[in-house]
Amino acid sequence: MNGVPGPVGALDRRSSRGRRSDDPGTGRRARGWRAGLAVALLVASCGPADAGGDPGDPDAVAGELIVFAAASLTDAFDELRAAFVDANPDIEVAFNYAGSQTLASQIAEGAPADVFAAANATQMDAVSGAGGLAGDPATFTANLLTIAVEPGNPLGIGGLTDLADPELVLVLPAEEVPAGQYASEALAAAGVEVTPSSLERDVRAALSKVELGEADASVVYASDIVASDGRADGVEIPVEQNVPATYPIAVLADAPNPTAAEAFVAFVLSDSGQRILASYGFTTP
Amino acid sequence: MTDLAPPRATSTSSGVAPPRTAIVLGVVGFALLVLPLVSLTLRTPWTRVGELITDPVVLQALRLSLVSSLAALVVSVVLGVPLALVFARYDFPGKPFVRALAVLPMVLPPVVGGVGLLAAFGRRGLVGQPLAEATGITLPFTSAAVVIAATFVAMPFLIVTVEAGLRMVDPRLEDAAATLGADRWTILRRVVLPALWPSLAAGMALCWARALGEFGATITFAGNLPGRTQTMPLAVYLELERNPEAAYLISFLLLAVSVAVLVALRDRFLRTT
């Protein structure tokens, strides 16, 4: 019995409760296990306190920073993080990428976040209206709508009017998400009636249907075409038909780490931040 | 067992009462499972049910969910019961492996199932591409895709339940029927199926509930279009952005169906012993 380690011994202890005192070895194991659990709980309970940064130095950009960012920002913000962490090595940046409205409702439900970067003003206003912002939002970038087609544009789609073809498998972002809202505004302004096959839950899901070859076309952001890295081509929508998305960013009122949040927002607005955004297909607002 | 700890007032009907720590942890576990359901019920906008339930988005999702989940149930019975019969009555090389593959969707993340369905039945899929070239039929973004996705995730629940039921049918009854000259179909129809009925009903209820709740494979493989592929779970997800009250109401309806299924299966899952 003494030679049997681990789970077998533990299992045996449970089934021979009455004889526990006969075996000092299992008793020791049980105490060790409880001590281990206590340490784990202690470490877990210390986690959030550490995440707020070093309480001794309120100006230090350190600890954990949680950024809620629109799904369309995924690749650009991943590179922004690398540059930001290079400049502030004590910070850990975690991103939650999703549709802006999902993020806004998560914030409204009390999700812990320091910074909110939305793909439209509506969702930022919703958070602002509920008193969720620490200050005024700043518009930090813009994104032009583009028609996503399969590589090489095999169907020769030239513009929004070509999307009216009922034979075309067109997938749009749902109107509940900003990209879908802008796409429907652009289509309406151009007088184009479409019969979409699916209204996807976010712009990346819509693009992926084109990349997988399941859809012939979609309307996405210019930045998504850059991110697709050749798996989809973009057909430009002329400026007069375009409804560009403008992206506001703000520090949240309940930010666990406001110092780092301010620093991150400043970095996004800085020249180096803007250069990174431009390299991912974003335009200056 | 009588020489062990004396029974307490709170002890269970058999065995020794668990340590107090276990009771506390158990209560916490119960709260974790039940609190969201209670909270959901409290948030359901009861005063506006009449108006919300006639919202076209809700109605369309309701109808599509009912039709597609029942269609998935029919497909699952037609294909799943024979498969359960094969598993229960035949031995063949590699059977454990084949059986594991057949029930894999029970533990597979549904969105992975959706990606797999696209790879198989998508326009560029293994089967989907030849199908599209030969017939012009493409499955993604159709109501048929909703049924296929629901069948993929739900049929294994029927298979395992029916197979377990088949193993409990006394083979001597079938032997007796055979000696009396009954053919295989007659034995299946007159002997096996009547004895199997409770398991089949339980399997069908589980299968239907799983089909009704299907989300990940559906949104990946069938997309989301109100009236065609937007089922109730998809509507919950998207309405939460636009019309949270409708989302709460649909969520409550799905919860009520789940409770009803559990009550219908109470002999299986809610036995007190």
C-alpha cells in the first residue's frame, strides 16, 4: 500500500474510511493535497489584485490591460500590441475581439475591460449613455467598404450594381453589426436590391464564406481584404458610393487599469500607431 | 457497513452521509447550474409576450426550429435506429472504433462539426462539389443544411440510447419468434420494437432537444438568414444585439422545452434512488 502513489492511493483511502488511521502514509498525502488546494485558491484570489498594476506606483504602465476591440481590428491591433508591449515591457495586453454590439452588451453586463475600440459611434454612444466611459471617445481610424470576391474575381464583379444578380451567392454581415449596417446603407444609396444567402454574425464570418468558396461575394472592410492575405480579392467601391466606418476608442469608467488604458489609447492615436493601422488597410478619419 | 459512522438525521437513504465540505461544494455547484436559469426566467418580459411572440423574426425562427428539428428527428430515426441495430446485433472487425466515430459528434465542439460539414457538403466540399457539378444543388445556406447540421449533432444521442435499449431486449424472445417461423422483419416489428419502445422514445426526446438547441454547426454550415436558416438559438444570438427582450423570450421558450423533455424522461433521469 505504501508503495502505491497518487490516485490509486487516494481512491483506496475513500473506500476504506474506517481504517484510515492504520495508514499514516495516506494521511500525509491527504494533508499535502489540501495544502496544495489552499495555495491554488490563494494564488487565484490574488490574481485580480495583481492585474491592476503596482499599487505603489500609480503612473506605471504595468499589469494587465484588457482591450475590447471590434473584430475588424484583429490583425492591426495584434501588431499594435507587439509595438506597445515593446515600449512598455511590464504590461500584458489581452484582447477580446467580437462584433462591436456584442462588446457593448458585454460591457453593459459588467465585463471587466479597460479600453473599448468600436467599429461605429452607435455602440460607443450606448456605452457612453450608460455612464460607462471615463472620458470622451476619440475617432482613431476609418475603414472603407470593399466588395470581397474570390481570388482573381472569376465572376468579373465590377461594383455594387453587380451584386443584384439573383444567381450570385451573396453573403452580407448582419445589419445588427456595423459592417452590415454600412453595407445596407451603401446598397440602398446606390439603388441596388440584393437577395443575400446569409447574414453573418460578424464581418470576418462573412469574409470567410468567400474565402472558403461557399459565397461568390460579400461586402466587407478594406482592412479585411488586407487581412485575408490573398484568399479573397477586393473590388473597390467608389468614394461617392462608400459608407466608411469610423472607429471611436475610449477608456472605460470601470477600467481596472486606467493608467495603462490611457497609455494604450495615446499609442493608438500616435504616428506609429496610425502607421500600423494604415499598413492593415485602414485610412485616416 | 453497520460498524461505520452512525446514521444521521440528514443521511441519504443508503450509505453514509457525505462530509460537510462535500455538501457545501455540492450546493455551490447546484447554484452555478440553476442560477442562470432562474435569472433568465426573471428577466423574461412577461408583460410583452403577446407582442414579442408575433414579431416576425421570433415567429419565423420558431417555425423553422420546429420544422427543422422534427425533420432532423425523422432522419435520425430512419438512419440511426438501423445503425443502433447493427451495433447491438453484429460484431465486425474494428467495431469499437467505428462505434466511437459514430457517436463522436456528442463530444465534438459543434462549430468543428460545422467546419467539417462545409468541408464535406460545401460548394467546394468532398461530396458537395461533385454534387453541385452534377445536379446544380448546393447545400450551404439552405434549410436542408439546417436539418443536416441538426442531424449531425443529434443523431448520436438516439443511437446510444436505442443501442443500450436493444441490449436489454431478451434475445430468447427473438429466438422463440424465429422458431415459430417469424421472418426478420416480423421479429423486428412484433418483438424487438415493442420491447424497445421506452428506449426509442427516450432517445427521440433527447435527439429532438439536442436538434432544437443546435447552434454552432448550424451557423457555420447553414449561415444565418431569417426564415430560411435562422433557428431559435441563432435568433437568440443575433436578437440579443437588436432586441434583447425577444432574445430573453426565445431563450425562455427553449428552456421550457428542455424542462418538458426532462420531465418526459423523468423515469430515466429523475429517479430518486
